[in-house]
Amino acid sequence: MPAILVDADGCPVIDQAIKIAQLFSLKITLICDTAHLMQREGAETITVSKGADAVDFVLVNRVKKGDIVVTQDYGLAAMVLAKAAHPIDQNGRLYTTENIDQLLSFRHAAKKARQAGGRLKGPKKRRREDDRQFEEQLTKLIKRLIVPGN
């Protein structure tokens, strides 16, 4: 059975991920730094020291083949894919070997634009529809992983 690991710093779908994990009796672990302390019933929480990518390194060292990782970090998603696990973002988009290179290129171009003084639009305000989409896609992913032929 896969486990679910959540890059919990600033993740807007923690409660939804826990609810779905419980529906399928899957272990769920929230990983956050000391700036985002949290405890949720039904989930294990690992708190790491603050630092650039501290949560990412702990998470990638814990993830196993077939696990599910909830993250909005493209770099972390790439490392998760390299470990044959299944990253999904807070809107239900699955990161795949087919889309990760393009996403990483976009991130790199955006960083260069910001460093040059450019401004980019921030994310859109989160809607209930975004949560529903995440729940639907996470459920589909779990069913595909635990029920052969699904």
C-alpha cells in the first residue's frame, strides 16, 4: 500500500488529503518546518529545522517507490519522480516524466525574470472547485495504485 507524504509548508489541502487517506486506510505523514508547526488528527507530523529545502530533503529521503507526495514544488516533484513515486499538486495535477521538464523550465525562466526586476502574477485565489479537483484526482490516483486495472 502506498503512503501519502505531504510537503505541508503552506499546503492548502492538508485536511482533504488526510480525509482521503483515512478513506483508504493509508498512512499519511505531514512534513513541515518550525515556521509552520501543525498537528492533525489522523496524520503523523514530522517537524524539521527551518532552512532552504529542509522539508524537501527529509521528504525525498523518506519517500519510497509507489508512494504519493502532495507538493507544489516542481524541484521536489522531479526528485519524487526519480524515486518512482507519484507527485500531485494542490490542484490535482499529476507531475509526470512527460510534464516535469517543461514545468522546471518555466520555474527557471520565472526566477530569471524576477532576478532581472520583473514582476509576475501571483497564484489565483483558491476556490472550492480547486479543492474538489484535488480530492477527485487524489482519489483516482489511489484507486489506480491499489486496485489493479483501475
